[in-house]
Amino acid sequence: MNSKIFVSILAVFVNLFLAVGKLFIGFISKSGAIFADGINSATDVFSSLVGFVGLKVAEKPADKEHPYGHGRAEVISGFVITLIIFVSGIFIIFEAIQEFFNPSLLALTTISFLVMGISAGINGGMSWIKVHFGKKYNSVSLISDGIHSRIDLFVSLAIFVGLFFTKYYSRLDTILALFVGLYILRESWILGREMIHNLMGGSAGEEVEAKIREVLKKRGVVLNSLKTQKLGDKDFAELNISLPSRLKVEKAEEFVKSLEKSLSDSVAGLEYLSIQISSHDVGTGYHRLGNFDGFGGGPGGYCVCPKGDYKIKHERGKPCSSLKCPTHKVNLVREKDE
């Protein structure tokens, strides 16, 4: 089990523990704010399950129907999580308004404060873990879930502090619950925009493009155009470059092989790359970094079975990894240059 999946499963059980604790304490203490936070934690359980499924699907290898993998599944799960967060925010606001006009007597106990204090500590720890591993593995789903846990941390702290002052103003608890809901709506809107950006094939971002430009600048490459795309934890890049026209094609091929390695080593998450050399009217076509065995194959070459002698002519734009050997049922690989 890899780290991303482990963190995702851990999040499910942690949120379940928090949800049960806060809903129970919120019910017996009649605290709308604690109960509202318990509802939020309950939705977190389902959200974490959705994130887990998204991560599992995203890890599936490329196939004929999905030649560039299943990375978009992680973005879809992130979008579903955002919708869940948004709906829970609406529900919390509705309950807070109802409670404001029909207040109930709070029965605050030491355990009420203890639960919210523990909740703040756990959410803080889970937020750090999920964001840390999300950034390490370029996982938009884990980062989003980590931001969600950070929201829960701030909410728990606000409720914890607010409980001290409810004896001075009885409706303060419901006002806090209202602000909890509004804050959740705001954060869900921010997360939602990011997910929609990814689902619509938005760019990989300024940071990724800046790293690509930096590598090209160091190698003295003239960049004519650059297009990137973000799909889950994978980045796509399409480059059009110019090399000195006096450079022979063989040397240009060797240079691009070296350039590909430099980009792969310097840009984390760069999974697919297309390099077109306008000065030589040749290009690589899209290929998966790490599985591509040479610029010289370019649009030609063969896709071969690693377990037998089956091979077919390579088609530009169709990765060999998306094809299977009819005999051994394994993905084909690009034929290595001699």
C-alpha cells in the first residue's frame, strides 16, 4: 500500500471518530456549533471515501480507452468532495438560522471543551499530513482534503473559544455556527474553481511553466511556444523549439533526448511531453516520460511486446503503453534504438 492510499484510509477513520464524538457531545450539550461541526465531520467521512476511490482509480495504468491514464478520476473525486462541502455549509447555515430564532438552553460540560480541543489538535495534524503527502506526490485530491482539514481546525478553534463566552450572550453559539457555514461556503468556492480549472484542461500553472522555461534557458534553447495541462497528479507539456539550422538531424535527436531527461529531472509531475523542432520540421509526438526510448523513433518506430516477438508500427499521438499484446495481454513498449 502506497503512502497516498494509506493517508486516504487514515483520514476516513479519523473523520469517523471525530464525527461520532462531536455529534454526541453536541446533542447532549445542545450546542448548535458543536453539532454543526459534527455534521461537517460526518460529511468528511464520505468525502474521504470519495477521495480514496478517486486515488485508486487514478492509479490504474493507461489502456486503450484511456491512453493517457486515469489521472482525471482524482480531479473528479475532488470536485465531488467540493460539492459535499458546499452542501454541508448550506445545511449548517440553515440550522444556525433556525436555532437563532428558536434557541435551546446549552448544557456545557468539561467534556464539551475537551472534545473541541482534541478535535482541533487532530485536524491540525491531519491537515499537515495530507498537505505534506499531497505536495510530495502532486496529489490534488490529498491537498484539497488537507485544506479541508485546515478549515476544520480553524472552525474547531473558533467554537472552542466561543464556548467560553456563551454565558454572556446566549445566541453567540448560533452566530458562530452561522459563520462556520459561511466560511465553509467560501472555501468550497475556492476549491471548486481549482477543480473546474483542472476538469476543463487548464494549464499546469505558472510554477511548472517557469521551471520548464528555466531548463530551456540553461540549455540555450529558443522556445517558440509552450502549452501545459494539469490532470490530477500528472502534468502535460507541449513545446515548440528552434535549434541552429546547421545542426544535423542526428545531433538534434541526441540533443532532444538529453533535453527530455533534463526536463524529467527538473520538473516534478511532468508525465507526458511533446517536443516539436520547427527548425528541422521534426518532433517527438506525445510520449510518457520514462517509457519513451528515444527521440529517433519520433512518429515512426515500433511498439513491441516485452515478453515476445509481437510488434506493430508506432502511430504518432498513440502511446505504446495504451496497446496490449494479443498473446501475452501486457502493455506494449517502444522499441529501443539500436
